[in-house]
Amino acid sequence: MPFKLNRDRRRHIPRQKHRVTNSAAYDAALRQRGSLTVWFTAEAIEGWRAAPRATPGGQPWYSPLAILTGLTLRAVFRLALRQTEGLIGSIIGLLGLALAVPDHSTLSRRAKTLEVPRPPLRHASEPLHLLVDSTGLRLCGAGEWLQEKHGTKTRRSWRKLHIGLDAGNGQIAAASLTAKEVDDGAEVGPLLDQITGAVASFTGDGGYDQDRVYTSVAERYPEAAVVIPPRTTAVPSDTAATAPTQRDGHLKHIAEHGRMAWQRASGYTTRARAEAAIGRFKQVIGDGLRSRTDDRRATEIDVAVHALNRMVELGRPNYVRTA
């Protein structure tokens, strides 16, 4: 962000003030996020039972849509699997439906192989502006009570969540979960592979200032602009005079006009939306992973992303700067 350059005198810079212009619609969208009718829809009820299979083996009782509905309720309301089973059973009972209730073991087992749908593109002919960022999510385990009771210290373990945000509609277009040792630049390729349409620009923080990041974007989207702030110790490439790269152009603009001017000219300031999306993820879904295995954790992330995108579809605030 531009204010990082004024760290020594940040206290003298007044905070920006904004006003929401669609308060009524946004308030209604926030109320809908807690409505069961948004998550347990008529479509889910219609497709609750699984289609009969012709191959050898037992017949499945629940469709993937039913499992996705249950896991979505679990993510939105932060429930354990048994509490999710109880919530689904109470909803079916209140509605008077003749539907079977998936038990917690079924939800856990089916989560291993569940395929969660990705959000559709806003406009098939309009390329998106991708904002990437990453954060850490802790794993479930012994809590503070156990440490205080027995005087033991557990080795903290966590996973890294990588997201790619569509700057236009605020939805998470790509997401992946990796080990904590995986570098941000190494996960750029898998994130881009999840994008089905064209990409106009790729924006990330200084941690993505790597040659392989520029290479990964150029291989998939040669015309895409890569907006990454070069390190303070960065130097132009050997071909800067004859065939300058995008990074050389960034360095030249920073040397001539300053880093803050480059951030405004390149559109780097929009990367704050990716940080806001991560903050929204941790506030709504939580900062930890409840599942015990990596494949189920990956499904847990996909379900959480699916739920957050659904919340964004319900309504977003429109801000206007007032000061």
C-alpha cells in the first residue's frame, strides 16, 4: 500500500472516510447471509437424492448437491459435523420433507472426493483482473487449556491458503491450499490453471517478484500485464536497453516518478481488495481448518470459497470517498 512509504510519519496522515451509497440494499444482503433459505434452497431439496448407478456396488443415497449443502451449512455457521447433521435434520423436519439426513460419517467421507463448482465468469468476452495473495490457516489440535493443564507445548502447524480474486466482482476465482513451506511464487501456475477465461492483469505483492512468476503468466496469458512491485535492491535486466521486460518498465517508472506514483499509475493499489477478501474469509469462515486430512481440508477450502462467493452475489456495498 502507498502508506507503507510513509511509515515514519503515518500518524500525521488523516484516515480516509467513506460513505456507503446503497445502505438499504447492503443491509438486506447482510441479513440474507444468515437466512437458511439462501443455503438450503429448493434446488437442493429437488436434487437431494442421488441418481441410481448402473455399475456394481451399493447405491448412493445423497447427491453431491446434498453433500455440498450440508458442508456449506457447516462452513457458514461454523458447526462440527454432528451439529451439522442435527441442523439438517431439524430443517427437514420443520419443512415436513421425506428426505434422509446424511450422518456425520457420510459428510466426512464424501468430503474427500466432492467436487465443488467454481464461480462462472462475469462476462465471457471480458478478461478479468486477477489479484493474488496468501495467508496462513492453523490446524485443529490441542488448545490452550491442555497446555495449561499438563504444562506441555505442542508444535504449531498450519497450512497456507492462496487465493486469486476477481477485482471486478470481488469473487474468489481461484484458491488452493498448500503446505506452509510452499513459496507464493510456486503456486502462481496452479492458480492460473483454475482460470477458464482470459486474464488482463496479474497483481501481487513484493513476494511475487520472481522470474518464474513472470514466466508462468507469460506462458498462459502473453498479453496480460504483471503488476508486482520490484524489490528495493532490484536492478534492470541485461536486455533493458534493447528489449525491456515489464519489470524493467516498472523499475524505470519508479526511478523517474517514485514508487507511490508507480502504484497509482499501474493500478497496484487495487491489491488491497485481495487483503480484504482474506480478512473476510477469516471473519466469516474462521482462521483454522477443522478437517483432519489434506484432501478433506482442500474440500473445506473449496466449500468456504463457494459460500463466500455466494455471499458476495447477494450484495456488495458501494463506497464513495467523503474525506
